Amino acid sequence: MKKNLHIIIISVIFSIILWISISLSNDYYTTVQIPIRLINFPKGYTTGTSIPNDISVKLKGKGWKLITVELGVESNYLIPVRKKVGKITVNLYNYLVENHWLSSNVEVINISPDTLSFFVEKTVKRKLPIVTALNLDYKAGYGLASPVKIAPDFTLVTGPASYLKAMKEVPTEDISMENLDNKIIKQIPLKNIPGMKYQTGKVLVTLDVEKIVDRNIDNLFVKVIDVPKDRNVILLPGRITVTIRGGVEILGRINTSDFNAFVNYREVVLDTLGSVSPHVDIPPNVSLLSVKPERLGYIIKKFN
């Protein structure tokens, strides 16, 4: 029996192949989704009209032919525009001859949708800024230490005039990133917008993710600005402590010389409370949490 086992297996396989062959020789119906693409625009023209990404085509044919079509569904259903401009309405059945890869093997029973309308117009060019479409989630205690960097941050866009004139910026594809806890450098494609062509199709995005901490800057001198030559103002106290928040690496490089604390003389003159609030210019990429003391007393001296 064991000696005949391989003969039995071969017989079973042959029977299955024969059955499939006979079955695929019969007529069947199937519906496939086929990507649609407009081609051969007049030179200097395009369309910004949104059309369906694909069409639904019901087919009839021998089983093996239908399998061939389904295996090749990545083929596009092509619609040549040629010399037409303005508003155009086309019947998709009229383009079967342009797509002989489909119509030569099987019978097309139905196309849905069977008509398309779109507007063909001249193209123009504009240089537009690039913006990211990012959904970012960080580990607890982490965040962006500095603004998102994009390189390049502008691109030359070619597209239909009526659409491009209304565009203010070019977005990237929507990207989500989770549980971030370190610096990320990632190449991201620009969003595909009908009729638009970009000089630069991708951008390099840098996310400066760091642990976010707080730090006190003590003994920060407060100066009084715009004081008349015959006046002198003494602040009480003359130094303050500021608390800032930012990325741990950025805060580690900061010192008191990066800050500018001041009071304007005019604010002292107009004060009715006996004290004024100091202003503090802080370094980039950090936030100011608090100033202590919040208000400063003062003494104004006049020279003879």
C-alpha cells in the first residue's frame, strides 16, 4: 500500500487540476474594481476636479479569463483627454477600445459609474510653504523641545489655476506617531491633491523630542530702561528668580546672559500701587512659568 501511495497522490492532484480546468472553461460573472486615470491632457492643461479613484466593472467570460483580469486589476482604466478643454463629460463605455486589455478577453456587462464630468483648465505655478499634518503622542514627561523642522519648507507647485490660486500651503500626508521619547528624523510625502504636481514630493521632518523639565534661573538682574538723565530708579529687590520649562538638553545650555529682565521707566511713573511687574525676555524654545517676586518696589531719585 505504501508503495502505491505516491501514485494515489498524483492521481488525486491530477483529478483536481482536471476538475478546475473543466470548471474554468464555463462562463461566469464577476465584478472588479479598476483604478481610473485621465491621460494625454493638452500641453499646459490639467484638471483639479475630484473624480472616483476607481470604477466598478461587471464582467462575463470564461473562468480562466476572468481570473486573468482579476489578477491584473492594478491596470488602470485610461481615459485620454486629448485636445478637449473646459467642462467635459465622458461616457466610459466609449473608451473600451482604449482599454483593450479589458475588453479583448471578456464581455463588459456594466460599468459604474458609467459617466464622468471634470473641468480641464490651464496650469499655473506658485511657490507655497509646506506644513506638516502630524498627530503626535509622547511618553509621559516628554514633548517637543523646539518647533518641528521641515526641509525644504517651500515647494514649487504646478496645478489648475482656479484651485492653485486658492491654496495657501501644501500639507504633508497625515502621519501618526506614538510613544515618542527621542529625536525623530523622518521623510514624509506631500499630500496627493488632484491635478497638483510638486517640485519636491517629499520633505525631511525633524522632531526634537526631549524630556521636558523645569529649571530656576536665580539672581537675575532687573534693569530700568528709558530713564531720563536727571533721574535714577532703584528697584527693591533688584534681582528676581524665574522658572522656565523646556527640553532637558536646551535648558542645560542656558545661563543668565540669555535673559533680559527690565522695567520701563514710564510704567514706574504711571504706577499707583507702589510696585511694578518686571518684564522678562526668555530664550527661544522655552516657556516662562513664573517670576518671583511678581512685583518690585522702587525708589526714584532726582539729580539737581
